[in-house]
Amino acid sequence: MAAFAAQVADDGFSKLQIFLQQLIDWGVNAGGRIIGAIIIFVVGRFLISLLRKMLARLLAKRHVDASIQSFVKSLVNILLTILLIIAVIGKLGVETTSFAALLASAGVAIGMALSGNLQNFAGGLIVLLFRPFKVGDWIESQGVSGTVREIQIFHTILTTADNKVIYIPNGALSSGTVTNYSREDTRRVDWVIGVEYGENYDKVESTVRRIISEDSRILNTPEPFVALHALDASSVNVVIRVWVKSGDYWGVYFDMNKKIYSVFNEEGIDFPFPQLTVHQAKD
């Protein structure tokens, strides 16, 4: 009986040794795979960064448009990152063919979930193909305006006048209305100036034309336009239209406002303000 108990104990100890040995072997193998995956990830990120820099230098050397450069760099970065993730998963022991089959089987569901992003990707291609705007242009779309800083595969990045960064989906840009203020070399600046009733219109017009002629930024062709715009409730409105280079638009607009206000006061041309005349009946 004692010999049987000893035999059972020896068998249990042997099984425990075998289990521990298997556990150690599995730990060593798993640790090796994990360390290998970490090395692949670190080296892969370094190589991706290196390839991105090489691609950026190549595109810049070939003078590729900045809009295409930002799109291509964004696309290459995403593709290389996906390949790196697959390599890391493969090193961890996950069968990549099974992983690919899993991705393929989930493709429909992912496509439906990411339908908006796929639309934005297609929109980015349309923007690059038809080029309604490029990097550096000032545009207005989707209720916001700013300078195009970068065109990525899913979004276009704008920087507003007050230095805010706005991401607009490319799908909305490709299918919506986009106003490009930088596409043409010249722009028209408009003002509507109100003067009091009783002012001499010929004097007002000649004064405005003199102010216009003193600003060298205002183009002579097309010719500046000055006309009586409307007889409003409290003022006689004069419309002024001039053409300037696109880069001079806001400078001319604000400077002319200041100049007109100053010169009109010097010339005794009065600006109106809302008035209400009350007639009181006699008893």
C-alpha cells in the first residue's frame, strides 16, 4: 500500500514537472515573439519615417504641386502603417492568411461603417483631379473660410484669419459649393456710402474719384465705377466699385473707408444718421 502511494506521488510530480517545463517553453517562445514584434514595430516606425522624408524630398525635387504632395504623403503613411501592423501581428503568431480572410469577411461591414470616409477619400481624388483649389488658396466652404494648409486623403485643413485650424471632409468639398478667392489675379472691391439729402452729388462723385486716383493699388482697367445707388429712407447712397490685385483686397477696403471718412469731413460732406420727424397737432 505504501509502495502504491509512493508510485502515485512520483507520477504526480512527473506530470507537474512536464507541465512546468511546457509552461516555461511557452513563456520563452511567447516572450521571443513579443520581443520580436516590438523590434519589428520600432524598426518599422523608423523606416516609415525615413521613407516619408525621402518621398517628401523626391516630390519637392520634382516640383510636384503642394496639394498632391500632402495627399500622397498622407496616403503612403497610412498604407505603410497597415503593412507594419500586419507584420507585427504575423510575428506574434497570428496567421496572416487567416487575418486577411477575417478582414475580407468583415469588408462589407467595415465598408458600410466607413462609407463616409470612403466618400471623403473619393472626394480627395476629385479635388486633386479637377483642382478647384490648391494649397495656399483662400477659400470659403461649408460656412467657414481660410487658407488651405494641407489636402489629406480624408480631410482638407484650413487655417482661418484668427489662426484656427479647421478640418473639412473632402466629400463635402467635392460635392458642395466652394468659393476660391485666390483663383483670379484681381478682385472687385465694393462700397456703398450714404450721404445726407441736400448734398451736391457732383461734388460727392468728384471727391470720391479724387480719392480713388490717389491710391496706386487701384487698377485703371477695368475703370473705377461711381454712381448714385439709391435714395434711401435717411440717406442718398453712392456705390463705388474698383478693381485691385487679389492680395490688396483688404488693405484697399479698410484704407478707403478711413480715407473717405476723413476727406468727406474735410470737404464738409455730411454722413446721415437715422431721423424721425414728429408733427404735433395744434389744439
